[in-house]
Amino acid sequence: MFTYNLKEKEKKDIAVYGPSKLLKAICGIFALFILIGFFIALSEEGWQSRDILPLIICFLLLLVALYRDEWIISNRDKAFISIWGFGPFVKKDYYKYDDIKRIELTHFVKGIHASMEQKSTLTHKAYCVLSIKMKGEEEEKHDIEIIPEKSSAGKIEHLAPLMAAYAGLEYFVDRPREVKVDIKRIF
């Protein structure tokens, strides 16, 4: 699973919310080393059935290195731009600030209906949903990220208001982060 970061690029007047470039570079380097090792083994020993595993791992690493999934917050264009795809084959969606009602952070517990009491358990994990809510009668939502609340560890709760402030949009959060406190450790 990718971890997303918010990076501001001051010269271009944009902020990018997506996986780090370091992760992609590391995956690309590992794929290159595995590929070099594969061709060396192929030239010395010839094709063997065990050679399929390094090829599969190399393929997966290249997919990670080439995959793009990011949101660009452009103050120059006054828009959120969603980019996703592989390598040069990407799809871009533009959402103008004027069409966006707010950025919202909502929570839900997987497997439990919204009308029921929502408590996180071992089988029913709590999730955070960062999304942009559009203006209009339908009030459609576009999810930026859905992440388990435990995995987020407060990071998404910290980044969501920063994104809203950067774009100058309204921010909404349905409830504060669910934190379990161990009383025995405090006293």
C-alpha cells in the first residue's frame, strides 16, 4: 500500500498529494538489479523454470514504479487535478474550485451500517475517507483517499485541513479521530 504525502512546489504554485518519488525510484532500481541478474543467470545457465519468479517480481516492481495516482492542487488553474494510470497512459480529471463545495474528512466502520452505533473492533475496522464534495443538487463526492484510521495514525487528519487551507476551500470533519488510551500506562 502506498503512503501519500503532500508536497508544495512553490515555483509552480501547486501542491501534490500522492506517493513519494523515492518509493518509485527504489522500486525501479530493484527491478533493474533483478533484471540484470536474470539476464546474467540466463546467459550462464539457460532458461529454467525457477526463472519465472524473478520475472514476476520485476514486473510487479515496474508496475509500482510506473503507476501514477496523485492529486494536484493548482492555485494557478484554481483546480484539483486527479491523475492516475501507468507511465504515459494516464487519465486526468479536473475539478474547478468554483464547483467544489468543500473538502471533507469522514469516518466509517467497515461492515456496520451508518445508522447503527459505530465502534471499531477487530473484525470491523474504522476507516477515514478524504474527499471533495461538489456543489449542485446531486452533491457528488470524489474520494481522494480511503485509509484505515489506525494506519493513518492521524496523518490524514493533519493533511486534510492543510489541503483545504491551501486551496482556500471550506473544510468539514464529521468527528475527531478515534483514539484508544491505555489508562494503566498513564498512571
